[in-house]
Amino acid sequence: MPDILNIKNLSCGYGNGFHLHKINLNLPIGSFTGIIGPNGSGKTTLFKAISGILKPKEGILLLQAKNIAHFSYKEKAKHIAVVSQSVAVDSVRVEDFVLMGRMPYHSRFSFFEQKEDYEIAHRYMKLTGTYHLKDKLMTQLSGGEQQLVDIARALSQEPDLLLLDEATSHLDIGHQVQILNLLQKLNNDLKISILMIIHDLNLAGEYCDFLVMMNKGSIHIKGKPEEVLHYRHIEKVYNTLVVTDTNPISGKPIVLLVSENVHSRGQFSKTV
């Protein structure tokens, strides 16, 4: 299967500050990939490089074999859509917010949405379960509803690659699962390639088919969830004692924390 994203020897960063070092990563079309790692490991920096906010100092990023650096702003927005950790909302109607996703398709002198724009926006609002909110203001929505609307806006760009930067971090478990179930459906049904930063290792293991664990600006390990979510990798990167096991229903890896009290009594064993 051809790659949606191909990163070769990428190095980039912030002046004399934090840098990514020699990142190599290939993601097949239709993959659902999670980026995990502790704070400051380089997850968001990698996203900024992929979306074009940060320019590579070395290396190259290819989207479907084309150099992302050569894309215009509009071209990039037609291929890559980003859903951030929090939605910057204002007193704008939900429908109008979602229609912002159609802006890359407007001609230079086109200031008004066409019939097709509304059809596409409404399609993804229905798909995300937000169509009934279309006449509400974004400020009237809950955090979970805002994230679903933002996903509808991103999908209205009709991207090949959907980037999500900790899009579920501030939500309760119910809304987290709702959004991840939606993303899994989009990935399965529409074959949209998804790359998301996610902090919850158990959710990452349950929903993603490929994981990239980052540490100190480099990739520590990448592979299937059962390969990456091994206690040795987690303890080394996160400096936290854990036990790993398998979800008896889904067969996916799960990570269990061990408190210092339990550790001191030796009341645990690890799954190797």
C-alpha cells in the first residue's frame, strides 16, 4: 500500500531551543496512527513540521510522494486538516464555523459559499452528529460538542490526512470515546488517514493500529500497539512503574499504573 506520509531524516525546531532529530516515519494510506510520549518529547513539534508551521532544517516531508514544502497554503489545506486541542470559538453560528473548512476551495474573488459548500458542510455535520446544532452559537456548546463541530469543519476541507493535536485531552471519558469511535468510523468507512497526538495510553492502544512513541526529540519506538506499549518502553520513556496486560474483550494492550505503596509491598507482577 502506498504511503500517505513519508518523513525522511527530519530535523527541525526552535532556534537554540528544542529540536527534533533525524525523524524517519512512513505511514500507509488509510492508517490510524497515534503519537505518544511524555510532555516535551516532540509530539507537537512534529505536527507543526507536518502542517508546515515549522520548516525543516534537514530532511524532507512527502505527502503522497509530493514535497509538502512546495504546496501553496490552499493546496496544503485541501490535503491536510488540523483539529487542535481546544477550539478557538467566538459568537459564530455552528454552520458558519463548519463552512470555514470550504475556504481553500474558494476562488480569489469568491466571497460567498456555493450550494456545493453547504452540501458538503451539512454532510459532515450529519456524519459527526452536529447538524442539529447548526443554528446555535459556538459559545453555547459544550467542550465535546465544540470538538465534534471542529472535526466537521476539518472534514469539510475533504483532506487526505487528518491531524488531531490532543483533541480529546480536556474531555471526559464519555466524550473521548464518542470522538474516538467517530474517528475510527471515518478511518474504516471513508479511508481517511488519521494521525493524532494522544496522552492516554489505553485509548491509544485500543483505537490506533500503529503507534509512535517519542522521547527527547526522537522516535523511541514505532510499531503495532502491542509492540510499543510494552512495560519496558513505557518505564524507560515515562519514568513510571507500570504493568502491561491484554484487554480480555478487544485483545488490545492495556497499561496499569502501580502506586508506590503497592510497589513497596511487592504485590504485583509484570506481563512480559
